[in-house]
Amino acid sequence: MRHKVAGRKLGRSSAHRKALFRNLVTDLLNHERITTTEAKAKEIRGLAERMITLGKEGGLSSRRQALSFILDKRITDKVFTELAPRYAERPGGYTRIIKLGPRLGDGAPMVQLEMVE
């Protein structure tokens, strides 16, 4: 039984899954829009929003926590200098999922995950 077991496994080991999430969040914060499967988008949405919340807090501890998850220091700087002030008045909900339809190869439901304006 899977009582109180949260999150999707996505057919990967835990290390592979963590690396996937770090890569997807880094790309989302860099490009502000990515296309991926619906399951992956729903998993990384909370992680990306947590990084922006760390940027809004703005302290040294928050910056170190963000650096430990985001792969590129330049993108961490972008979160703290560009994205955090943009969402300063917004209490959450920094991302949006737009459904695109099934992928041609295997029919997986595809979505576009983007940062709201």
C-alpha cells in the first residue's frame, strides 16, 4: 500500500529523478517556458515556485539553498535580481500549465509550463 507516499516515480531511480527535476527547474527559470510531459510539469511546478520564494526572501541562507538546487549560478542570480522583484506582490502561483495535446511518438500528454507575467 502507498499510504502517504507523495510524488511520482516517473520510472527512474531517485538520483535520476532528482537530476531530472534539477535540470527542468533550471531550464524553466532560465527560459521561463518549457515543453514537457504533464506528469513532469506537475512535479516540478512546486520546486520552481519554491526557488522563486527563496529569491523573495533574499537572505544569504536562501541564496545558498537555491544554489544547492539550481545548477547554474547565473540563473540563481537571475532568480534573486529579476524574478523575485517581478513577483514581489504576488503571494504564490508563479507558474501556469497549458495543455498541448498528445505527443506524436507515444501519445504522452504534453504541456507547456511557463512563468506568469
